[in-house]
Amino acid sequence: MSDIVGRYFGSLTERLQKVADTQGAAIAQAAEICAESILNDKLVFTFGTGHGSFAAMEMFPRTGTVTGFRPIVESSMISFHRVLGDGGARQYRFIHGREGYGTAILASHQLDQGDAMLIFSHSGLNAVTLDIAVGAKERGMKLIGVTSVPHSSSTPSRHSCGKRLFELADVVVDTGVPKGDAGITVGDSEHRVGATSTSIAIAVGQAINAATAELIVKAGREPYIMVSPNTTEKAAADVQNDRNYAELWRRLKMR
């Protein structure tokens, strides 16, 4: 293993361990909010833009996740990997900073006061993210933010509310990732490599998901958990997952 590879994994491991050591109570509080919504036949909407959308999408229907989490996947907020041309990075950068677009996104979903909103955002300060956060609060939803307080607290809000995600959320899980995200120096280059915010956000999301499942079991209910179809038990997995999808559809039809 080269030195830089070891440095990167060392940095990621150290940051993950810090989250495990310091954010257990916040993750438990987030799981309580999620479990309450799911146990009451409601939904936990998840949202993120850019790389934050990866963590939001991992919450369901990923193997091992609980039915009741409902990612909001807006293509203009996640499809910038082509960089140039249709759906490129410049279009994403433009719309990402336009206040009001998140409000339009929420208007396309039937949200209930008993639902919860879980937002993943490293910086926690851009317009669309805060549209979603403000809109959730206005609807009476509990709001969970997975964000970097060190980064966010050092940069002004880019929304007319004047606040950042960590200032709006009922529960904040602080990833602790430093401002700028990447943290590994390469020779004399002024720019660093080795971003960790996405990996940590996904890990936090999976921890919330697992803790939510545990609370549902402790409440005497069976959680609807997604299972992998990529095994020799594919037929049984398909039956289980179809049951999960039917449960999600039942919740949606109640709106």
C-alpha cells in the first residue's frame, strides 16, 4: 500500500471513529424520530443534492434498509456527472443555488405533519437544501440534518432565511468533516485530495436506518426490511421485497 493510500484510509477511519465516539446520542435521537413516523404509518423523506443525494438514496430500497424511508430523487440535483452538455455541472451549479426550486420539489410530494425529513448536506448552506429544510419545518415535520458543523458554521447561509441546516434541524448529526472536505496533501499542490464527507454521510444514514429497525422491533412490530436478491435465495428475496414495496404503496395510498 502506497503512503497516500494509507494516509487516506487513516483519515477516513479516524473521522468515522470520531463520529462513532461523539454522535451516538444524536443518531439515537434521529432514529427515535424515524421510528415514530414509521410506526405511525407515516414516512421519513430523505433528501440531498449533489453527492449528498447518494446518502439519501442509500436509505431505501437498499439491502438492509427499512420500508418507510422515502428518498426524494430530483434528477437535476444528482445528474451532473456528465460535466458538459445536457445536465452538466454548470446547470447543476446554477439551479442548486436558486431559492424556490426546493419549494417546487416539495409541492410535488404529499407530505404529512407526522412525516419526518432527513437531509444530508456537507455544507448545509445552499438554497435548494434550505428550501427543503424550511418547507419541512413549515409543515410541522421533524427535521434531521446530517451535516458538517465545522464547515457550515464557518460559511454564511445562501438562503433568505439566513440560517444553515444545523441551525434549523431538530436533531443534528455532525460529520465533523473539515471545511473543504478533502484533507490529503499531494506534494507541493495547493489543492487537497481524499474527500470523506460522502462515505461518512452514508455510514451515518445506515446507522440511523439500523437503529430505527431496532426501535421498531422493541415496539413489538416487525420492520419491513429489504433483502438481497443476489443470492441462491433469490425467489424468497423477491417475495420479501415485493411485500416491502406493497407496504410502501399502502402508506402512499393513505395520503
